Amino acid sequence: MDFSKYLQSKWKLDSKSLHPRLLNRLKEYIRPGMRLLDLGAGNGAMLRRLNEQLRDCEYHALDLDSELLSEIESDPLPEGVTLKTVAGDAQDFLAGSGDEAYDVIISHMFMDLVNIPSMMQQIRRNLKNGGWGYFSMVYDGNSRFFPPHPMDAHVLELYNGSMKDSRRDGSRAGRELLHYCSADTGLKVLDAAASDWMIVPRKDGYADGEQHVLSSLLHFFRQVLSSEVKPAAPSAGQFQAWLSTRTEQMETHELGFANSQVDLLVKRI
């Protein structure tokens, strides 16, 4: 699967799903001369969303994928913006950075991939006193396809289970992040809101990019099912039938999808 194309295809879906109140508060907070860090920057979606606010700022974009970062480097920048791209692991990068290095640290669709307490400790250390953190579209474990299918619950259980290991439970990342930042951890929750995806089937076709998003999601589910279900298992045929049905529904513009996500804005205190 072309991951860059997937990121591009979900631009409009993300744009209508991000909660405007939090994003606008962040934009109002950014001032010339600030240093910002974007964790899991991908192909620079958040950089483009903040473009007009970044005059004379320093923006560090970090991602494991150097090819995605090269797309950021090819985009035009606002006047006076200094861009630095870093290919590497976020935890390692934060551990090696100086204390209070950034005015703003952001991440988009990233926090479900990490151990939240460990990551947030490093984020707080790297934020200046009074600095802000903005964490958008954090997955919170309630995906729904429609129309209903008898195998949905089993498929989604496997999908969410694939996000769990000894370090993290990505299927509950939104509520875990909110709980962590609400506790006595040196961070104050400034605002929080839902930023759910909602892909609605239409007879005349999906909204711009949304069919490719659905195709990519089914690819992710196929990967999980291939990994978690042995070919000889009694349920293997049922899961394959689920994938075939959902693919056909997507191709005939009958498949819908909703995904629960959380936006969070915090301040270091």
C-alpha cells in the first residue's frame, strides 16, 4: 500500500473531523519566534494547517519515514520559517533533547502508537514552562462499519487487540491520554473534544478521497486478520467473507465507517 497516498487522501476527511475550537486556540497561541516540534509528522499535514501562523518560527518535523519527510522539504514555507526534519524515533529524540526546548509540541494520529505515560513525561520535559501540547485525532477504540455485519464484533475485537502489548493499549489511547493529563502530572488540560471520522456512503460516490481511505482501512484490517487468524482456523473463511463483503460494499458506494477520536490541548505547569 502507498502510505503517502493514504495520507494525502485523508486530508479533507481529517480537516472536517478536527475540532475547530482546539485548532483555532492553538493557532491564536502561536507567536513569531516560537519553536515547534511535530511528532510523527508524516508528510507535513499539520505544518500545512498551521502555515499562516508560523511566520518567523522554527518548526521541527520528526518521523520514522524519511521518504515522507522529503515531501515536507519540497513544500513551500511561510516567510521566515526555519524547517528541520529528523528521521528517527520520537522517544529517543525527546530523550536526547534539552529541557524546555519547545514552545509547542504537537502530534496528529500518533499517540495510539506509543506508551503514553513514558511519552508524556518526555513531552513535558521538552516543553517550556507554560508551553502547549496539541494532540489531535487520538484513537479511542470505537470503530464501526455500516451497514451491520454479523462478523463486525469479532473483526473489531481482533483489530483493537492488535494495538495492545506490554507497553501500550492503543485502542484506548484517547481516554488514557485524557486521564493522564488530568492527573497530577505537571500538565493542565486546556480543552478536549471529539474529532470522530464519519464516512457516509452516497449513491453518487464518496466525498473526495474517502473511498481510498476506506480501501486503505480494509487493507489494514486484512493485515491484522492475516496475522491473527490462521488459514486453517474454522473462522478463517468467515473473516475472508467479511472482507469480501465490505470490499464489494465499498466499490458500490454502500459502505460507511465511523471512528472515535479525541483532540486534546494541554499546558505545562
